[in-house]
Amino acid sequence: MRLGGISGAGNALVRKLAVEGSWCYAAARHQPKLMPRDTGVPLEIRMHGRKGSERLLRRREEMLARGMPAAKANTATAAELVRWLWALGMMCREGAE
């Protein structure tokens, strides 16, 4: 399956924030941990978040290992990050209804 990249359509500030956020995300230390239980967020959503985080880092490392330039890998990671956040938001919305 091939996903589309970040298009030029839409809000430029949102695209810029997604790319900048992706650089910060890649540079952060990632220690697997679950959100505390008393937050009111269902376990299914917490686990989806954890798996998504691991997947994003793994995909980025795979792209870099294939020789993709860091800036291009970062933009692809930003697009995936936005899709992942959208999915988490939809799960939260469905859980609230």
C-alpha cells in the first residue's frame, strides 16, 4: 500500500507544524510506557497510541536505512503522524458517543 505525501493543499501552518513536530518526535528519547490508568482514556486507545508510536519510529528508520534523505523521511513521517493523530481522535470521539 502506498500512501500519499503532504500535498500543497490546506493550511500551510498546519503542514509546517506537522513537519517540525516530526523532527522533534524523531529527536526525542522514546521509552515505551503506558498512560496512567486514572486518565479516563480507554486501554484500547492507549495501546493504539503506543503501537502507533513504535510504528512511526520503525518506518522512519527503515526509510533512512534505504538511503532516503533525512528531510524526505521526516516529511513522510509527518504525513503518517497526522494520519495517526486523526485516527486517535476518531477513536476518542467514538468512545465518547
